[in-house]
Amino acid sequence: MTETLLAMRDLYQRLSLTPGADDNAIGTALTQCQNSALRQDAQTVLTVPDRREKYDDLHATLSDIGRLRARLGLTHGAHWQGDVANDFSLPPDHAISRHDELVDRVSHAILLYNRWRRFRGPWLLVALLATAGSIGLAAGFALCMSLGTP
């Protein structure tokens, strides 16, 4: 079983098929396949229902692992390129994870808070002067109104 996993190829990908392909599509792909070793492997695995069922289970698992590795940014090194083990590798997925999104939101909130703290003193002084000026104007207006009436 371990040897099978080490040498497992994505037969569907190599034959340009989807995992849900029917027997007719598989037969057509096999007749059009130029690589005799690939054709023999695919015929041995995909045309026998029990073997195909086991292969499909392993294929689904390895595909999930490939998607997970891509999501995490894990790819094979250059020495793996073109090798059989590279069949289930996907290019890195640059979608942002929920953790990274949360870290970005918290960092933005901290940036806004620090900006507020930096300008808090001058803004409080401006607000205090504006409030004192408004009270002074209101008191002066009230005083003028009370003096202007006999």
C-alpha cells in the first residue's frame, strides 16, 4: 500500500478526464493515449470496478491534501517538478486565511487607536478652547441682551 502511494499518478489528470467520468469516456481516453505505460496503468486501475473504487478513495484523499498544501503555501521543491509525486501538487493558493484576516483587522484597529492617542492631546485642547469660546460667546450674548433691555 505504501509503495502504491509513493508511485501513484493522477490518472484522471493525465488522461484529461474528471473523476466522475463514465466507462465510455475512459475507453475513449485510453484509445487516444499515446503513452503505453500510462494506458496500461489506467486500464488496470480504471476499468476494474473494485480497483477504481479504491483508486477513487485514494485520489480524493490525495487531492484534498494537495488543496490543503496549496492553501498553506506548501509546494514541492524544484527537484520534484515533473516527477510522478508532483501530480497532486497545486500552485500556491494566495487566498488569505481567516487568521491572517483577523490579524490584519486587529492591526488596523491598533493603527487607528495609536493615531488617536497621538492626536488626542491637541484635539482635546482644541475642543476645550472651542467649548470655552462657545460658552464665552453665549454668556456675552446673554449679558448684552440683558443690558440692552430696560
